[in-house]
Amino acid sequence: MNKPIVWVHGDCLSPDNPALQEYPQAPAIWVWDEELIAESQLSLKRITFIYECLLELPVIIRRGNVAQEILAFAQEQNADLVVTSTSPSPRFNHISDQIEKHLPLELWETDPFFEYDGYIDLKRFSRYWKIAEKHLLP
């Protein structure tokens, strides 16, 4: 029988996160990705928004190298499985690959916020929202 932990990441900061829904009793972790914060130069406003979302979730909050922190948390919890929701981010794929070298990773599909087949630049929320609002708001 698997003993999972849930990895919550920035592309599914919701109480409706399918990984959290599927494993409501499993310990969950969020890791502030220091490398991503430095590269992307996230604003204090964005960091505050993310933190406020995290306060609504049952997560342990850490910072550092995401894969290393997740694996350390899994070891502390005697977990043998990492569960998370999918993400379109190439960085997510890189982190996932690092985790899967040590533990199985179970992915849960998220329902898309809206249906769109074109390219969206995901580096900034405003670019995403500019396209999303055309599909979501009358």
C-alpha cells in the first residue's frame, strides 16, 4: 500500500487541486523555488498573492531546491509516492524527472480553466489573463 505525500505547485494553488482531493489525509508540501523566483524576478505582489493562496491549503511551506525539498519531506514522512497535479511548465517536467529518479510520481489531470488550442506565454500572468478573459468574460 502506498504512503503518499502531495506536492502542491504554482500551477494548481487551489483547494480543488485534484491531488489534494484524491489524497486528503496525505501530508502536503509547497516549496518556494528560489531559483525560479530569482530568474523570473517575481514581484512582492505576486509572492504575496501566492502566499495568501497557500494559507488556504493544508501544506507545509519550505524554500530551496524543489526536488530536494520534496524528496526530503517524503523521507521525513516515510512516504513511498509523490502525488501532484499536472502542469504545462517545462520547469515542472524537469523537477518531476528529478523526483522520479528516487520515487514514483503520480500525476492528476487538472480541468482547464478554459479551452484554448493556441500558444499562451506563461511567463507572466497578465499575458495569460489577456487571452483567458476573452474566453471567460462575456
